[in-house]
Amino acid sequence: MPTEALTSELYTSSASAKGGRAGHVHSADGVIDLDLGKPGSQANPKANPETLFAAGYAACFQGALANRAATQDIDTSDSTVSADVTLGTTETGVAIAVTLTVEIPGVEKAKAEELVELAHAFCPYSKATRGNVDVKLVVV
């Protein structure tokens, strides 16, 4: 699938990393400034790239869900999107997989599933991962 070129810029964010997975990340605006640690470390738990990706994807998907629901006059302000990002191995190396679990209180399951599919088609993170990352959608 060819990439879709931007026709206008809405926002640009910048962040830098030094030292890889055991290093440090910071955003140009100073909002993020933290040390990283090995995924799953119980002795010294710290954020890792998978944690940061999960937070970003959940927030982005939530925004896409609200946007698509609003086109149908449905309020999803009480909804929750959780992203589980799994680091694992494949036949060709290391990869990630994502499970997005969505709960939309007060919306029938069939309608919620429809909204989640619409959000998945609209969400910039979903577009960026499509064809590259296994993304599973779960509506509860």
C-alpha cells in the first residue's frame, strides 16, 4: 500500500533518544523527560518504547473514536481505549503486536464495533501500522 502524503501540516512534535532501551528520552517541549528501562523489569521498572507506543496509540485511537462517533451524534466521552503492545519474535526477527480494547458505556455492542472499525480506518496510528503491525480490535 503506498504511503499517503500530507496535504497540510496540523502539528509536529519532536523527541530525542540517547542510549537506546536503557537510555533516556526527552521531547523538545520538555513534556517527556525520562529514563528508559528493559521491558518487563520488576527490579527497576521504567518506561520503555512499548509503553510509550501503547500510551500514544490508546490516546490517538480514543480521539479517532470520538471523532467518528460525533459524526453520528454519539457521545463517547465515557469510553476507554486500552492498548496492549507486545514485543515478540517473528521468523525474521523482533516485532510488536497491538491489542486495542475499547469500552463504550451505553452503546450497543454492534454499534460500538462499527464505531471501532470506523475509528481504526481513521486513526493516524492505525494508518501508520496498517500492513506492518498485527493489530487486534476488541470491544467489551
